Amino acid sequence: MIYRCENGESTDRLAEVIRRGSAPDGGLYYISDIPDVSDLLYGDSAVLQSGHGGYNDFVVKILERMLPDEAPGISWGELIDSAYDFAPSLHALESEYVLELFHGPSCAFKDFGARFLARYLEADCRRRDEKLVILTATSGDTGSAVGQAFAGSDAIDVVILFPRGRISHLQEKQLTTIGGNVHAIEVDGSFDDCQRMVKRIFADQSLSSGISLSSANSINLGRLIPQMLYYLYAAARLSADGCDAPVFCVPSGNFGNLTAGVMGYMAGMRVSGFIAATNRNDVVPEYLQSGHFQPRPSVETISNAMDVGNPSNFPRLTRLYSDDYARVRSHIAGYAVSDEHTRETMRTYAERHGYLACPHTAVGLAASAHHRNANLAPSEATFVTLGTAHPAKFPDIVEQATQETPEAPERLSRVLRLPSQADTIDADVGALATWLRERFGR
Ligand SMILES: *Cc1c(COP(=O)(O)O)cnc(C)c1O
């Protein structure tokens, strides 16, 4: 695989790309020359044969083929086995599937990217005998996945900024109860303030007192590559069971998840297309309609992890199709789903299938149903909607829509009983610089 910058420079060193997060020109790393692994997915030499084959063994075989020399000083097998004590699961409903990606520690799909990134960086730091501080701002879901992923690391500390009183009680508990090397900072301000402070620290070396800083945000390819793997797994699994070339429907915000799916397609995965499902923040469905990409400030919805008005992975997504609008459009359909329709979908799935979906997953289920009813895909195609979070992460919204209470897994209810720990600072970059110096400065 090759990682290219906007200015034409490129590298094939994954460790460098992951350590840096963004490219030397400050922009995105674009991915190209993705090796074809279709022989590992289909036919006689497929890794998964009907009825058996585990997730970790599958992804190790794919990584060994795709990135043979890029494991960080430990083998891909060691890395994957320490990252994943959970797996994706294909849940069959009447005439479609949900690819459930919420069985990890924070109960959202971001665990797949965050755990891989954490184990990779840890091994890389050990190999280089370095220490690192991850600095990140969260509006809710990313922080808990990243915090959980790095918990207990001795080479890496994590600092998570969150806006006081603006994230849900459960999200705050998930962030503030990890402790140890994971530091939660409550900022007296908005999410935008938190993000601005983090950006300023990264931009101005003098503010970070010589501390080695890195970010773990969703533009880091160290999160997208592992997300590609669960698409390959689902497609191979379905194919082994006789359903070839599914349509993947992806509830989207920053469009990292959908980009990862298209990377899977470039690696030889057979698909009948993708569906970009959004809430009212619909700049990508609008682009697919009109050919114009027009970022806007985000609006609040009940699927708040998808409230993104200027999706940062969008240029990466279209680049995979050589920025050819006709190609993008022939392969990706887009639908925007209102909050009302999302609630109605949660209710319908609870009543008809006894299935409780989180509001984000419900946006996907609604978009998938729309696409099927419009007969836009081959009639025999299998539809797979990505289940991005556990319904118990959003108990109030699910309960209100369905009159049912989602049962919380122990790892979620446990955090409610643990004591919270967070420092509070003003929404001021100087306050953050002081905090960092006092904690990590030499
Ligand atoms: C982050 C998130 C999304 C959006 O994923 P992107 O990769 O940003 O498009 C959807 N659902 C949930 C639950 C999330 O946490």
C-alpha cells in the first residue's frame, strides 16, 4: 500500500503514517495501490469456509498478505490477538443483515479502529523506546473508545478533552472512570472550544514543552485500515454461505467507516454497491444528487455521533474513485433520514423483529429499506446495514421510540457505579498548555 500526500509526496511506511496521523503538509494521507486479496476471500483458497473460521485468524491472514513488512516489531498475530477479544457478528433479520460492531469495550464500532491503533502505537513506542501522549477532543463516542483502547499502557498517556455538561451522563462516565494513564479534562466551554485548543497545541510547538504528542482522530489511517477488515470478513462470511456481493449500508458522519468499506472494494471485495446513510446533516447525499459538495455547520439530531457538517474523510472517499463523480455515483447511493423517520424505524424493528437498534443504526436501516423498496439494486442482492453502536448507549432515545428498555451489557452498567475523576480547566489554550507541562513536562 502507498500513502500519498496532497502535494504528491508518498511513503510506504505505515508506522510513520500512523505516528503522524495527518500528512506532513497538514492534510490527509490518501491511500493507493491496495493489494488484491480476493483469493483469500473467495473460492478454494478462501480463509473462511462455510460454517467456520474466526475473526482474528481471518484478519491476520489478510494483514500478512497486504502489509507483510509493516507490523510494528511484533507479529500481526500477536497484535490482533491482544487488540480483539471481541468480534463483529452478522445478525440475520427477515430479509437483511445487521453487521453488529458494538461488542467491544465501549459498545461502538470505533473500538475496532481504536484498539488496533493503540496496540500498534504501543508496540511501535516499545520498539523505539519512546513515550507518547495522545491528545484528543471528544463530543462523546470517540473519547471512550480511544480511552478504553489505551487504558493500562505504560508507554502512552491519553488526554481527553470534553465539553462540560454537553455530553450524555453515560458518555461522561465512560470517559472519567478509566483513570490511570487516561486523563479526562472537563472544559468549561463547547466541543468546538475543545477542538480549537487541541489544534492550537499541535500547531504551536512552544506550547507542548517538548512532549511527544500524537492524535487518534478519525483521519488516522491506523483507524481506517482495521475498519476495512470487518467489511472483508462480512463479505467472505456471506459468500461462504452462498450470498455473494452484498450491498453495504453505512450510517455516516465523518465518513471514515464508508471510506473503509470502499477500501475493501479496492482490495477485491465483491459488492453490489454502498449506501451512505446520514441524518439531516446531508452534505454527502446532496453531493451524490447534485455533484456539488457544500459543507455546512452541523445541526443537532438524535443520532448525534453523525452530526457532522464537513466530513473530514470525504476527499479520501472520492479519491478512491479517482475523483470521478460518475463513478462515485454509480457505486454509492445516498439517503438522508429525519429524526422522526429514525424513531419510526426503531419502533418498526422492535415490533416486527423484536430488534432494538441504536438511533445511528436505525438511520442505516431506514436508508437500506428505502433503497430496497426503490428496486435500485439487483433483486437477489443481500443488504447488510452496519450496526454502529449498542442500543443501551442511548437508552432514553430507544425507550422513547420503542417503549422498551435496552438491556445494558455489564461493561456499560459497570461504569455507572465507578467514581468519576476529571480535572476542570477554562476554555483557554494557555490553561491546557499549563496542565500538560505540569503533568508531563521535563
Ligand atoms: C462515529 C459514529 C458514526 C459515524 O461514523 P463515521 O466513520 O464518522 O462516518 C456512526 N455511528 C456511531 C454510533 C458512531 O459512534
